[in-house]
Amino acid sequence: MLGVVPPSSPVPGAVAARLDRFLSRMREESSEYGSDAASFLDAAAGTLDGGKRLRARFCHAGWRAVARFGDHDAQETDVLWDVCTALEIFQSAALVHDDLIDNSDTRRGRPAAHRALEASHRSAGWSGDAEAFGRASAILLGDLLVAWSDDLLESALEAQPHARAVRSEYARMRRDVTTGQFLDIAEESAWSVNDGRVHAERALRVASLKSARYSIEQPLVLGGALAGAHTDQLDALRRFGHPIGMAFQLRDDVLGVFGDASLTGKPTGDDLREGKRTVLIALTRQTLEAPARNLLDEMLGDTGLTMQQVAFLQATIVGSGALDEVEKMIADYAREADRALSGARLDNAAVGELRELARAATVRSA
């Protein structure tokens, strides 16, 4: 399970320390804004608790793979940890907006940010629509986290020799994930006017932009670029990172339908209630006769699905063979990624770490 980090990993502790330092500075600089602003900052800070630190771990691994190739004593710097932490702050921004878009009530077993802000409005006895307040505040909360991410990245890159390459990759990451998020919500509406034979292809494009590049490939490349990677080294990291990212997202799609709520922190079948048009759903539709396909389409996206109805849809997906096909795709992507590391000019120990991370990302229950 990716949430279980080996005790020897320096990433969680280093990121936590950098977050504490950064948040203290943000609170100090905002102290004159009053108690309501202080509560807003506390809400932003609360979104940064927990999580797998996936992007920070891959950024760190990418840096090690390059920096320790030929220099086994290369040491992690504050700059590296700031870039890793900036990625985690940006991830929190993406999750706040994602939960708002998906109308998700929970995140990591706790109320989603917009629900927590809604509850704070009610508990304070403020006037007006608490739900509208929560949603509007969450938009601004996500925006604040994006700004924080940029602030930390820019301060880290001052006078760094490879700053331009890092900035360029970070900007591309932001554009890709934002476009991917739009394509994700667009697909929930556009599927009905598109040929069913292209649904899987469209879902794979969303997976690439929204997750594969953003979660794995680009953090790896950011770490490598920070270490001064040559073109062939960056190419190897990309050829490894993208298929692992695709496998990671496909695993996420499986967990969104079949995952244990006690492990994922989200209700079982949440993707079904949200109407996610994933590869898993596209492959299921391709095998169904019209009556069963129409019933699937009718039920998908119903926020009131009961556990019995979720179980029915789960059985439909399994019976269609789509689950087996997605598991095969995950295995194929993992093998493709492993081949990309063969003969690459990367540090051997770091390559071992990359393979470990790849297994954790693709074989997990949360």
C-alpha cells in the first residue's frame, strides 16, 4: 500500500518540516488580517495534513536518480525539499477543487474542504446560505493553495542553476492537470453524443493529463531537472513515469468502484455515484447489450445509489470482463515502465527505489 512509507524514507519528515516552516511564515505575514482570515488559513493548512506524499516521493526519487549517478554522496538540500513540498501544496489545491467539482462530501475520511467550511459557517451562527458559503470559500481556498505552491517554488529556485527547466516543467504540469480536469468533467456530459467505440480512448486521454503526467511523470522530471539531468536521463524518467502514472490512475479507477471505504477514505462506489466516465466504465459499456447498457447509463451518476445498487453495478462490471481487462492494462503498463529503466544512466540504488514505488503505486488498496 502506497500510504505505508518505509521508515528509512526521508520524504514525509522533510515535507512535514518544510510545511511547518512555511505555514508559520504565512500565518505571521497574515496576522494583521483578523480572526476570520486566520480561520481561513487554518482551513488551508488542514488540507495539507496526511496523504501519501506521492508527488514528493517521486520528485525526490527523480532527483536521486540523477544527482547520485556518479556522485553517491550527493546530499538533499532545502531547495529539493521546498520543490517537493510545493508539489504537495499544489496537490491539496487540486483536491479541494476536485471535491467541489465532484460534490464529494469526504476526503481522507474527513469532511471535504467545502463541507468543513460550510459547517464552520453554521457553527458560527452566520447569516445566509451555509452551503453556498462553503462552496465559494473552497474555490478561494484552492486558489490560495495554488498561490502558496507558487510562492514556495519561486523562493526555492532563486539563484538555482536549473531554475528555468524546473519552472518550465512545473508550468506544464499545471496546464496539463487543469486541462485534464476539464476533460474529465466534459466527458461526463459529452459521452452521450460520442461513438461508444472512442469512450475508452477519451478516458485514457483524461487519465494521462489529469493523473499520469501530473502524479508521477512530471514530479520525477522536476526532481531530475533540479539535479541537472541530461536529455537522455529526463527521457528515461518520462518513459518510466508515464506508464506508471497510467497504471496508478487505472488502479484508482478500480478503487473508486470496488475500494474499501475504511482504507480509501471515500464511500464504496463513489465514482459510480459521481458518474465518472473512466476506462473501466467505457470497457464495460462496449460488451453490454443495449438494454443493459442503457440501465448502466441511467444508474451512473445517481447520487442516491444504495449499496444494493452499487453491488449490482459492480457485478455488471465484473461480468462484462472490464475489470479483468483493466487489471491486464495495469500489468502491461508496469512492464513497459520497468523496461524503460533498463540501461538508463541513472543511479542504481535510485532505480531500485523507483521500482519499489512503481509496485506500491500499482498494487494498492488505498
